[in-house]
Amino acid sequence: MQERGGCRVNQTLHRFKTGTVIVVGILLLLASFTASLSIGAYAISFSEVLSLLFSPDGSKASSIIDTIRLPRAVTGIVIGMCLAAAGAIMQAITNNPLASPQVFGVNAGASLMVVIGVVLFPGLGAGTLVYGAFLGAAAGGAAVYYMASTGGGMTPVKLALSGITIHLLLSSMIEGIVLFHETSTEDVLFWLAGGIDGRTWTDVNLLLPWAAVGLAGAGILGKPLTTLGLGDDVAQGLGQKIGWIRGGAALLVVVLAGISVAVAGPIGFIGLIIPNIIRKLLGPDYRILLPVSALYGAVLLTSADVLSRFISYPGEAPVGIVTALIGAPFFLYLAGRGGRNG
């Protein structure tokens, strides 16, 4: 009876902790979203932002919010969710806390295909480039997975080394393309740093359907991924088809990371940082971990975008600079612990 009572207390405390983390995340997202609409070369007060959101009046401030800052903020929220969810899924299917779209070569592969499309085939539309990003994301991730899995199985150090190797290889190919097409790559260079400034409602309309499919799929896989974390033998004993789970999860990673890169460039480290922190706070249940990671991924990218506006104020700096400054030390910390998060 005492053990049963203690279990109920622990469950209640965990629910309370989970609820608290979610409420704090929602409040932080609202704050960062409002700041994203308010802060910039043309300052708009918070009260004016709230008023113009619900009652546009055709003024200059209203036009800036509707046509520039609101699509930028929505893009940041959705891409932050996609990248965090993609990182959480990758860590689940590899059982490796160092796995993420950045480390696994997914971002670099998608970037290479987009750059090839933009530079060598300038007539291609954004919708077509998305499919190139998906292909590159799959190829980059597969290459890293193959390298890290050979010769005794995957370890965090092997994953990191394989990811760095493939990333450098693909990056050198991108640099070669840029070098030989200097006159047409000015915008590409800025895009490669990762940024959501200049995004329009057209970008949002391109992003939302793919993001909705990827995030909905991630929610469906929450329970199977949790079971997968118990080990392949246990998962198979519980009736899980682990091959299908890993294949479906990998496809979701390609969609989530590929569409993010196609729209905003290779923004790194969100898929590494957020899932590790949420797992530390709330445990390895992916039914909780995935949606909460998505929430805090949106918070991180939106907040980082606000901070990026102060780097070269009143100009614009790519948000990828801020996420790299935050994420690189975190990656080194995890690598120094041998990939253990706890």
C-alpha cells in the first residue's frame, strides 16, 4: 500500500512538473512572439502591437507588422517546432543524445541540394526546391548513419566524428559552387548562415502543410518511440515493428528538417539543445517529450531571432549566428560527457 501510495504521489508530482513546464513555455513563447513583432529598426510599443494585431488600421506600424514581422515570427515558431521535433526523433531512433539534424548531416545535405537548385537551375520554383531539400536531407543523414554504424556499432564519439566529416565534405562542395558562381550567390551566402528575416506569407504557406504533416506524424509516433527506448528486444517483445518505426521516423526527420532548411537555411543546434533539456526535466516519454520539445524549440528560435537584431543594429544578422553561439558549447559539453545527458 505504501509503495502504491508513493507511486501515486510521484505521478502527481510529475504531472504538476509537466504542467508547469508547459505553462512556462507558453508564456515564454507569447513574450518572444510579442517581442519579435515589437523590436526592430522601427520600434513599436508592446501595447501598440497588441492593438494592431487585432485591429489593423493601415498605418505604417500596422503595415510593418502585417507584411514583415508577423510572417517572420510565424516562420520562426513553426521552424523552431520542426527542428526540435526532428532532433528528438533522431535521438530516439539512434538512442544517442548527440543526434540532431545539424550533427547528422541532414541540414548540410539539404543545403547542398538547395544551393545546386538556386545557382545552377535558377528557374526552379520554391516548391520544387523543397523536394531537392528532402533528397539532400535523406542522403546526408544516410551517409552519416552508415559511417557511424560501421566497425563496432554507433557511439556518440563516432557519430560526432562522422557528422563533422560529412558536414565538412558537403560544406566544401557548397563553397565550391559559390566560388565559381560569385555573381549569383550573394543571397545564398546570407541564407547559408540560417535566417528567417525577409520571410513572407508565401514562405509561410509553403512551410505550413509540410510542417503540419511532420509534426502530426511525430505525435503519432510518440508511444512507439518511447517503447523503442526500452531496447530493440523489449520493443519487439511488446509487438513493435522496429524497422517500420525507424523508417517512418526517419522519413519524418527528412520532412521536418528538409522543409526548415528550404525555407530558412541550415539553422543549427535547436534539435540538439531542446530535446536534451526537456528529457532531463520530464523524462524519456516521447508522448510528452515531443510536443514539449516542439514548444520550446519555437521559444528558442523566436527568442534567438530577437537577439540577432541587436548584433548589427539597425541592420539584420542571421539567427543561425545566435543559435550557433548557444549550441556549440552545449554540443561540446555533451560530447565531453560521452553523449550522456544526466
